[in-house]
Amino acid sequence: MILTNIETVPGKQIVEHYGMVYGSTVRTKHMFADIGAGIKNMFGGELRSYTDLLEKSRQQAMKRLKNEAQKMGANAVVNVRFTTSTIAAGASEILIYGTAVKVQ
Amino acid sequence: MDLLIILALLIIACFVGGAIERKHFKELKQKEFLYSSFLVVNKEDVGKDAEFVGLVSGNVVIGHDYFKAFLFAIRNLFGGRVRAYETLMERARREAIIRAKEKAISQNANAIVNLRVETVKISIGGGQNKLGCFEAIAYGTAVKINKNIKIDKPVINNHGMEILK
């Protein structure tokens, strides 16, 4: 499965469009990590546990996007966009969407 | 007594946070210099014989310190430019772009096209700490291009060059 965030796949040609596909996930961290991050937040710096959490959630969302595209019979997703939003204290939703296409 | 604790925390946060920030800026400068020949554009225009590598992304979550929050609270009364948070966002954004570049380099690409940068506020936990922290994400399509073909004027961050001067 090829993913790009531009309208084409370099070196290949789009032969068929299948429409939009989405992949999303909502994730939260356990409370002890939250406490740790809260302490770290007093003094600044990177909150590595949160970086990892969001990175992993993004990978999962991407997996779901790929599965959806595969079900449609596509072999690539173009114009992929990432969005993140906080929906509750300590929980974020990651949404990835794009256009499923067939390339040759 | 409460006031004393808050004051002590503020002073510690001022020094520790400041030291972390200076260290981070130094690291950013070095890394940006290291990758300054790597092409990053936010155009979709890829050369004719560009080779597709993959979608790459880099993210970082950065928390503020209590001193910055304190400065912000004061600034918020009068309005205006919040310098304390500007540097925070800048650090997050630059770090995210560097991580995206690192991922692209590890996949043997030599350019990223259509780089998008996004900043989101995320809150940590419940409870009284509602201030939260920020995430910066940079993502784009990594490609291998022929360096002889000029895409356009490259938009390379030149912070690294400042070291040379």
C-alpha cells in the first residue's frame, strides 16, 4: 500500500479513483504516566511518553486507513492528511484521511 | 506557606526550564546544520524522474514550565505578544521537522515534498492541571530526486548556516 500526501504518486499513474477513506483512533495514557507528565510539565522539556503515544496512535490510524483502502481494492492512498484533536482531558483523537486510488 | 512553595517552584522552573530550552535550541541548531543540504519544500511539484519513497512524519510533545505559565498569566492581563510561548512553539515545530527529515534520511530519500506542519494543544490527565502541552506534527512525502534538476528555489531552514557566520 502506497501512501502519499501529494495528489499523485511519483513515477506512477492513477488509473482509478475509489473515493475517500478514513482511519481514526482515540487513545489515552494510564494515570501514572499522566502524573509523570504532570511533574515534567512543571519544568518544561519534551514529554516523551506522550510523543510515543501519539506516534503509536498515528500508526494504528494509518493501519485502519490502509485496511479500508484495501477493502475497496485500491493499492494507494493519495492526498493523505493528518488531524489531531483533544476530545477529553488526557485523550486525543487522531484522524487520517485520504483518497483511495489504483495506480500503475 | 503556600505562597512560599509556589515561589520556590517558580524559581526552580525558571532555571531548569531555561536550561532545558537553551540546550534544546543548541541541539536544534546543530541538527539543522547537519541536515541543511536536505531539500524540504511544501509544494507538490516533484521533478520528472522523482522516485517515490514513502510518507514520513515526525512528532514531538513539548510541555511548558511553571515559569512560562506564570509569564503567560501576567501577559494575559494586558494582552500582547507572549514571547515565552513563542519559543516553545518554535522549538516543537523545528524538532518535528527534524524528526521527519531523519525518518526520510533513514529511508534513503533526499527530499520531502508537500511538508505540512500542524500544532495541536493536548491536555494531560484530569485534575487541576488543565494547562496541558503542545504537539507539533510535520508530515510529507519523502522522495528521491535527481539533485541536478531544480524543483524551484529550495525552502531550506537556514538556522544551521548561522553557526558558520
